[in-house]
Amino acid sequence: MSVAIVTDSTSDIDPLHARELGIDVVPLFVIFGERSFQDYIELTRTQFYDRLQNDRVLPSTSQPTAAMFEEVFRKHAAAGRDVVCVVISQTLSGTINAASSAAAHLPDAHIEVVDSQTVAGGLRLQVEQAVRLRNRGASADEIAEALRQDWEPQRLYAIAPDLSHLERMGRIGKAKAILGTLLRIVPVLRLRRGVVEVEAQVRTFNRAVEAMIEAGLSLIKDYPVTRLLVMHTNAAELAERVESELRSRLREPVRSLEILEAGPVIAAHAGPGAVGVFYLEDRVP
């Protein structure tokens, strides 16, 4: 294996799947009060929701340290491997700064740090694409360039029943969160090139679900290369409903359509009950 693939835990690739893919996942941290937990390693999804329900203090999150990335990079450099490290969008986290700092400490190693300009399921789809490229013998430069070409076509559309988590974490403005709560307006959020924007605003959650599904379907131009990923935060029934509705409306089969439950870091930002649809064009055979 000449190229090592590294990502962070907002990709929601758990340790077992990481071993299957042959990649390294550097964890972010979830913080409850004065206690800090490594995402997926020291805190599972079940443990997170138990704490969310029972702790008085709501959680926050923190990026990995440069030393954590450097330890992983150094291991691969010592083994003679190039590294491609693809991480959460820099507009959402400072994780890329830690990865870039770590790479700068190893000037003799070939390390490509790539801003995915997405998060969660979108980052996971990019990592899996990087793995397929690596397995086909692509170089680190070729993999990094392919990932950067994903910036424009990829999208996320998402809805959350409780906007307070997104407001508290700075993902939407306080005024919008209050207005949505008072007027019962549900925004459909869009993530494009790392920027969170409002795609639509509707009066009921069910209408928001419909708007999210329609937005996701409207993007599809080339069905055979389209990957769709429905992601949720402790909302399996809703995710299954969205996945079923998407599948029933597809005019042709897509390359993949899956459901994934988000991990603790993503759930700390979105809150329980959120669901989103990630879209990516994947032209890697």
C-alpha cells in the first residue's frame, strides 16, 4: 500500500469500518462539562445520547491536536508511504489547521492535506472514493486532485426539529433560530462548498422533509455515478422513510443509496432527530 488515507472522525467512519477500509481516523472531542471524550473511541452513540438526556450541561466539541495527526503521519512516513489526509471543511472546524501544522513538521514526507468542503456523510463518501482510487494504484497527487474536483458537485440538504443546537454551535444565527421556533418555520439547510445556507423555509416538518427530498433529487444529472447517503441523528425511522421515498422517485438506479447514523460530534451540533441527504458524483470505477 503506497498511499495512506487519513481522515477525521466527523466522517462517521467507526473503528471497525476504518480497519476494513485500511485507513486512519483521527478523533475529534466531545466535551461534557469538564470531561472530554474522543469521538467513537471513548464515547459511543448510545453513551452520547444517554449523557445528552441526563447531563445538565449540553456538550461542546473540539478539534484534534496537531500532535494527534503528526503521530499518524509519522508512522506512514517511516514506512515509506505517501499520505492523503481529507478532513472536515475549514469553515466548520479548525481541524484542517491541526493537520496542516502536523504535515509541516514532516517536511521530508509527501503529505496532501485536502479540505473536503463538507462533513459527515459527504466526507465519508470522499474517503471511500479515495480508498478506491488508492486500491487502483493512484498516487497521492492523483487522489488529492480527484477529491478537490468533488467540491462543486457535492451537496447536503438537511433539516433539524430543534434549531437550538445549531444556533448554540454557531451554525445558524440566533435570530433565525428564535424566529423558526416562534413561527414554527422549519428551514431546509444546504451545505455547498463548506457554506451553510438556507435552501427553503416551510411551515411544517413534513413539508421540510418533502422539500429536502425534492432538492436532493433535483441535483441528479447522471444516475449511474450518483451516490446518495441519508444521514440521521437518532432518527432511524425518519431516515428509512426518506430513503424509501428517494428510492421510489429515482428514474434510474443510482450507484449507491445508503443510510448512516451520525456519531457524537455531529449529533452534538445537529441535535437528535435531524436528517440529511448527501449527494456526490463519483466517477471512479
